[in-house]
Amino acid sequence: MHQLQACEDGQVSRVESGLDAGLDVNATDEDETTALHVAAANGNEAVVRVLLMRGASLDKANTMGWTPLLLASRHGHINVLTLLLQNNADLNARTKLGAGALTLAAAGGHIQTCKLLVDAGADLTPGTRIGGTNWEFTPLMVAAQFGHEVVVRYFIEKGCDVNYRTPSMGMNSLMLAALNGHVTTAQILIEHGGDPNLTNVNDQTPLQIAALSSNAEVKGFLDRKTANKPHQGDAQICRNKTVTKSENWEINVWVNLLVILVKQVFLSCFNVGLAHIERVISHKVI
């Protein structure tokens, strides 16, 4: 049987037999995926333990920057994550798109994993520039994006800024909840000080983003909470040669499209690597 398939299936004896026969514990496939990546992604603690005892590279990253710890965090495999942390895995590792372990756990809605990572010292603020990628999103924003209400409450209790806005687009947690139609998440954020009148770089409030995204339930809720509403006569069309920020329709259309694409960007941040993590979780190589 293929060694990585054995790691996927949790077949400890086959993994040990392969290593005894001379297979390299750190052998990789075309994506730089190792046996430890596969075992961690599938939550196979016993296999992870064997691989570590045999010298597996703890912090080896695949071609998209995913380490075993990041994979265990993304999939909520808390026993594997605990084992990796006990062996001093790098808590600050990030994917090539900049997502860290706590962000990935938040994306999956894994509350116990989030708690373990926070207790271990994971940062609740946006990431620093790593490998040219400036990760602007807090774990709270990610939890709000996916509508994980328990995780949202936890991060608020831990002191995450509910009104933090990204430097590049001015998006915040409430805007992301509005964008994706998570009305309960929006309610939680406002209950804990979220300001529905804040705007992004295109001067759009969460209410306007909900309307733009056709999320009627969130729009109805935010309509009752928002004082900063556009006037009926505010048109985003340039009708003369004097172009101001609010009248520049080309900029507005462009940013509107960017706002709509935020969801796709988020998904790519958490699932790039899962494209071949699908192969990691159901591996056919080696």
C-alpha cells in the first residue's frame, strides 16, 4: 500500500513497516506534501506520533505554505494539534496567503481548537508581512465571515476589536457578516459595540453591503440599526467633467466588484492548499 495512503487511513503498522523497509519519513509528493501532512490533516494521532518518533520534519511546509500544524488547525483535530504543540511546532507558521493557525481554526468554526491555540499564545491581531503577503484580517473577522457565532463570541470575550477595519479596503467584521447574510452574527457584533455606521473605502456601510449582496434578512436588521444612510439623490454616476471621490463611477463600480469578491478571496485563502489538501486527505501518491 502507498505510504501516504496508509497515513490517511491511520494504519500504524503499515506506516511502520514502510519506514522499517527504508522509506524516507520526509519523502514528498509533487506538492511537497509529506506523510506528516497527511496524518495531521486526517487527524490520525497514532500515525503522527510514530512519524515524529521517526524524525518527521515538524514544520515542513508544502508548496502553498501549509504545515502539519496548520492542517490540524484547519480541520479541528485537537489531539493532533496538542501533540504537535507539545513537540514545539511553530505556532506562528502561515500559509503563503498569510493565514495562520488561529485564523484557519476560526474559518472552520472549531471553538476548542481556537481556545487551545489562544492558550498556547496565538495572536488575535492581524498577521505581519510574511513572504510578501500582508494578512489584514483578524480571527474575529474570519469567524464573522463564516457565521461561526460561538467563535465570534469567544473572540469578542478575548478582546478582539469588533470595529477594526482592514487598511486596504476598510472592511470589518460586521461588513463581512452582512456580505454573507449572517444576521445572528451581525446581532452579536452590534450587541458588543459593533458600529453599523462605519464605512469601507467606498463609503459603504454594512447596510449597503447587505443590500448589494441581496441579503434581505441582514438588510432588514441593519436598516433598523443604521443612521448613516445614503440620501435618495446620491447617485454614483459621473454627470460632468468634475470628478470627485463620491462621484467617480468607475472607482465605485470597481470597488463594488471587489466587495462582492471578498467572499471568494476569503474562500481562496482558506481553501487554497485544500485543493491539494483534498489529495492530502485522499492521497494516491507514494
